[in-house]
Amino acid sequence: MSLADLTRNSYHVGINASQWLDLCKLWVKQKGSSQDSSNVGPVISETTLKLCGTYDADPVLQGYLKEALCSGLLPISVFVANFLQVANSSEIHSASTLDRLCRLALDAHYASNLPPFGSLLSLTAPQSTVLSTVHDALVFLRNAYSFPQSKFHRLSASASELVTLLLSCTTNIPHIPTTQAMMYLGEANDILHTIRLSSDVRQALETFALSLSLLIGDDAKAEREAQLIHTMQLGLGRNDVLGSNTEADTVTCSLLLQSLVTSRAGDYGAGSDLEAVALLMGTIRWTSWAPAVFYTQILLAALTCVAGSSPRDAREDSFFIWKAFVLGRLPRLLHMLEKTLERHGTNEHHAMHSAIASVLQHSELLARCDKVQPRARNRELGLEDSNIQKPFFGQLMQQLRVAELIDQQFVVTMDPTLANESMSRLQSEAAEHNCTLENYLESKLTAESSEVDLQAVLDRIRGEPGSHHFFAAAVRRCLTAHFRTGDLEVLSHLMKILYTHEFALDILSLHLKISDVLFDAIHLLTDYDCETVGDPQTASSHLGNIVLFVQVVLTKFRISASTLKKGDKVLRTDFLRSSRVYHLDDLPLEAKSVFPAWFKAIFDSSSDNGIDDAIFRPRTLLQMSATLFSQACVARQENRIDIDALRNGISYFLEPLLNWTLVGVVHAMLFEIQQRGFAATHPLEVLRSLLLAPNCPRVVLRLCSPNILRLICSKRAQVVNPGILDVEAIKALAFQTLGLKKDGRAAAQEASSIPPETFLHFPRREIREAFMLARERKGLHIDVARCLTIVTPTKFLLLVWSELCAAASLGEIETCRRLATFVLVTPRSGAPPLLPLFVHSVLPILIARIDQQTSDVNASIDLMVTIVSTVLSAALHLEWAIQAVCSEQKAMAGQTSAMIARKLASDLRAQKTSSQTSAVMLQRLSSLSTFIANFPVFMP
């Protein structure tokens, strides 16, 4: 038995701290190790802290740690290092637990009567380790102030005390790399500027920052200040702080393209023609780039995103989507943009020629794109796709020629190997049938083709990005025609193809507005009356495929709105994701009238009548299917039905007639198990029978597997660890369905080793990773919508500001401006507008903080002026682009930029006598000539 197992088992069987310590000493003696052995302390510390993450604030675990620290079995320095790592991770989220653990370290230090460099830090620790521990402590201090104040803990005070003691060990900072020193300095300055610290910790932190500043040297500081001054460019006319001001800007364009792709099903995603073009148009206006420069940046950013994509297992998810977008969609969007520019007086026919000539000079980037193209999958499928052998940029030039952005003569001049261009296989087949590619694909999708023939056609579509536009057009035309006629058989066949082959949905989302397709499908489900057709049960089966299609689309593209609107008509979507278990008296009126008949037909073994056609109502069945199974579990528990009746009812729902209702049923059973634990034997039996049945639809497994794993792999489930009812088999099946492992059993065995998602730390990590990728000149992305589901918009914006300050202290002002513009100005479906919230709510908080600072505040004010002027100008240009391209007046940020600017100018003038920061901001904004031209309300 290992020392970790001894600790865990002792805790679970209730052994007290002194007895546990005796057992540990006996274990050390039997193993022939000394108490001071280098691996004893870390094992005890890591194991006990991990248990603390599962059992918050447990006094027994704190007793273990206290005994180990007092006895010397666990060195204080080892515990401090491990504690800081755990505190900055996702393992412990309780402020009171963190406070008590921090106090343990502090109390042990004071009891030792040793200086900090001898107790909190080992005497033999090198200064690099000391600095690393101090940095972890600073991160812990920042996180401690993010918790709400409470009378149940004094986490911020404890963290401040620990930081002060650790900083006292940094009196002799060695020569370290300038980049590392600047990172530590940026962290220290950010805390000094954003947190109201006690006088002791502030004095210690200022001394530490001063030491780092002296270490960095005057040259590095001067260079950073020069970058700041250069970026601000105050009073330099047209190129002040408004546009991107650089012709080597892949950050702005990669963020734009990432937004188009990741939000492709939204109102401003790649699938929305006019809105997507408006975003491109707004970027040109804001950056003041000539078309040739803009095309160069867009192509470089697109290639950077392709080079940064990668296959995942055998599915090539990331690479496929980027290849489909860059080759199949982007050329057509750029063609629409060029036509829009021509309508507004910009006519540069050879702009793309110049862009391609510039891009071809980036040979290393082009080589990375060629390297990432996966060939294994195509060989496995036996595809004869000649495109996969061609250089990626050569394929892109071909698609740009098809989009009429360049001509064939130019293509041959740039790449002579493209002189003898031949038709793709799909184009050849369409020509053989004497029809257009769109008509040919439509015939293949609607005909009663064999499964093998259909799969072959879909694989060819997948491998030929040039066909994606025609595939989407064929699907759109087919859906429009049959939605109009209500032909369920054709719609059911087509929608089953789409939800079965997920890549087909990805293609559609890049080329057409998914929300329109979704609206038409839900409209059909809402209005369809099975009683008006000759065979309601067949109609119900056809409707089932439409239901599953809608559920897949809602889940895949994270469409959470409870309603969809098209024109003046509004439809509800909640009945399609219903997993609510109703009390029988609370059932919707229509469901209440048919519920007894359904329960008798499904779960009453004495009923021989089967399911009456008159009770087939798809919407009603979706609403009450979870309640049917819940009532069946209750009846089984009360012995009103036997196990055979329950299993017979389950078998009904596994048939095509009803299996499209199972998503809500599975989620309801999972919720029941979550509430009652694994003692909920009948819901577990239902879950096992449904999920492990060979005829359970794979699409149901795909939709439910994330929640299945979330429950089964939870800490609570791991502690219970029941070996009954095929829990491990269900877990393996869920992993296998999601494609996380080829071997589902192996995946299940590894489930317990997968760390929980660091939800609360995701927003900060997302922003920091964006800065890191920008430094490495890679394609970057910030999932703002997901961040806003984890923290409130105000807290998120304050977090963004703190990270911008840290990056600005390192001289990364340009990246700060571009990231801030993307976060605050880019419109997002389903997310609140952030620009007015930042200007009206967050900015006053930041101004008040700066007013309270006693140190130099010029850098913070300069950054604030830069961001405010940039985002307001970018919002103005985007509003103009939306109006010009979409022919409609929209306030993208909830308010027009003019309204936001007017309110800001009024607030700054009202506060300038009492706030030095407001006065300086007003003065500097008033000195920006282009900003004044756009927003004359700021004229002095």
C-alpha cells in the first residue's frame, strides 16, 4: 500500500489525525525511508490537498495537515509550494477552505520560530524557485480578492500576510532573463494598480517591483515607453489611435475569421452573407487599409489559422472546418466584398493579385499549411482526391479564380503547375448527366440511393471544398420546396442524412443561415397535425427525424434562445429540449388529456390495444415522455408494475416510432440519479436499458454523452464507485460515441484521471492564451460567449482590463487595442452588447481606482484613452458598414456609438473637477483630431 492510499483509506474509514500520523511513521519505518525523505512530504501534501478539493473545509483533513506540519513529516516549504499550485488551479473553489489552509501554513511558520527563508521556503532553494513561488503567491493574492467578502473567512488578509512573508525572501534577486523579469513586474504592477492592498503588503510589493525595475534596466524600460508613446500617436491626425496602424496585423484579421467560423450559425457568422460581408467592410473602414493590404492580411490570417489547426483522432474536425471555410466559403465572401466596394467607389481589380504576390513570399507559412493536410484518412477511405496532393495555396488560388477575384493567366504565372486545370470528380459526374452540379447533388440527396452510394457521394463532397457552395444551395432549394409542400418523407430522409453526417451540417453552417432552416423545421413541427393524415404512426416516425435534426442543430451550434423569430412570427424551442418531469396535475392541458392513455398503452401489461392513432401528437409527446418514464419508475418502486412491464415499455421507445423522444428521457433520468445518487435503481435501470440497447439511435447517444460523462465521472460518482448496473459500460460507450478514444473500455478506465474543467479560471486563461498566441504570431481566438456563461459581463470586463494592463506593461499596446476592439465591438448572437456596459458601468469603476492610486498612473490613463477612442471609432465604422451592406439601421452595441460617446463626454465633464483621471482623459480624447471628427461632442 502506498502512502497516498494509506492517507485516503484512513480518511474514508474515520481514523483521527494522531492515529493517522502514527500509521504514516510506521509506514516510513517499514519502507526503510527516513522521515526527511524527499518524497514523503510531497505525497502527503498532494494527497491531502486533493481530498480537500473533494471535501471542502473538512476539519479531519486539516487535522492531518496540522499534525504532519508540527511533526516535521511534512516540511512547511513543501506544503506552501503545493498549496499555492492547488489554490491557483480548479481543485478548490471554497474561499473558507483556502483561508483555513493558508492559515495552517502561516501558523506552522510562526510556531517554527524560523525566518521565512527557512520555513516557508527551503534554505537550499535557488532564487529561481523563490521567484516562482512568489509569482504563484501573487496569483493567489489576485484570486483571493476576486472572492466575495464574507464574515466566514478572511482569505484576502491571509493571502496578503503570506505574500508579505514570501516577498521578504527576495532581497537578492539574481540576474534573470528580461522577459521573465518583465512578466513578474507586470504581475506586481497590475496588483498594485487594481487591488486596494494593506500598507504592509503594498510596501513589500512596491519594493519588489522596484528591484525588478532596476534589474530590467533603463534600456528595456525606455524601449517599452517608446512603444507606448509610438502607439498612442497623440495629435498625429488621421493615424492617431483609431485604426490598426500597421500592415503586419494578423491579430485583427485572425480574430475576425475565428469569429466568422466559430459563430458561423449565428447572425454574424460565415453563413450570413450580408452580415459577414458587413464585418469585413467595417474592418477595412476601421483599419484604413487599401484593399490590397486588407486582402493580404485576410489571406495571411486565414493561412495562419489553417496551419494552426490539427486533426483530432481520425475526424480532422479543426482542419476540415478551416479548409472548408478558407477554400469553400472565404473566396465567395471576398467576391461579395469586392462588389460592395465597387458600389461605394473603390474599384481596384488587381488588389487580389498584389495580395497573392505578397503571400507567396511567406514560404514557411505555406509549408506549414501543406504539412497539416492529413492524408491518412483519405487513403483509409480509398478516395481518389487529387486536391489533397496539391499545395494548399494552389487550391486556394483555384477557388479565388472560380470566384472571379483573379484570372487564369495570373494563376498560371504564379504557379505553372495549375495550367492544366481539370474538373473535379463531382463536376465530371454532373457533366456526364448533362446537368449542373447543384441539380446533380440535389438528385443524389433526394433519390432512394443505397447507403453505400450515398456515403460515396458525401465523401466526395467532403473532399472537394469547391462543391460545398453547390451542396448548400441544393439542400436549401430542396428544403424550401418540401417545407412548402409538407412532404414529410423527403424532409425526413434529407434531415437524417444531415444529422447523421455531422460534417454536412458544418458545410451548411458556412454557406447558409442555419437559423432560417431551424425556424422552418420548428414551424413544421409546431403546426403539423398527425390526425389529418392517413397513417399517423408513419408520419410520427418521419417527424422524428426532423425532431432529431433540430435537437442536433440546437446542441451543436449552442443555440440557447427559447424563441426563434422570422419576420413577425415567433416560435418556441423549449419543447424540443424538454426533460422536465411534471407532477401529473401540472402537465400541460393537451398532455394531461392523453397521458393516461399513453401510460396504459406503454407500461400496462394488461393492455392489448396498442397505441391509438388518435393520441399521436409529436409536440405533446416530447413534453410528457420524461414524465411517462418517471411515473413508470415510481410505479415499479411501488410494485404496481413488474420489471417485464417496465422493460416492455422501454422497448417501445427504442423503436423508430418513438425513439426520437429519448433525449429528454435520458436527461430526465440523469437528473433523477444526480438528485438521489446511485441508489436510484429504477432510473439507472431505465438508463442502462436505453443506452446499452443495440438499437438505441447513435444520435441520441451523441446528444446525451456529455451529460452522461459529467454525472458518471463526477467526484461524487468516483467516491461511490458502484460496480453495478453497467455504469462502466455506459461510461465507455459515452467516450466511444464522442470519439475521445478508439477503445471505449480504455477510455472508461482513464476517466478518473481526467482533471475537472477549470470553469472559473477559463476566462482569464482564454485571454492570456490569446496574448501568448499573438506573441507567437499564431491564429488567436477568445470565446467571449462562453466566458459570459461562466462570469457576469461586468466581472469579465474587469478581468479583461486587468489582463490588458498586464500586457500593456510589457509594451504590447497594439495587441491590447485589437483584442479590446474584438471583445467590445464584435456583435455576437445570444450575448449582451459589451461596449455600452464597459463605457457606462466599468469605466467609472476603473477611473475611481486610478484616482485612488498614489503611484504613477499615466500608463493606465494612456491605455484607457487608447481603448476608448479605438472601440468607439470601430463601432462607428461597423454601424456604417451594416447600414451600407444590409440596408438597415442597427445599433450593434445596443446603443449607437454616437449615443455612447455623448454620454461618456457628459460624464467626464461632470467629474473632471473631482476626478483627475476624468480630466486627463477628457483632455487627451479632445486632442485626437480623427476622433473629434467622428465624435464632435468631445470638442473642447
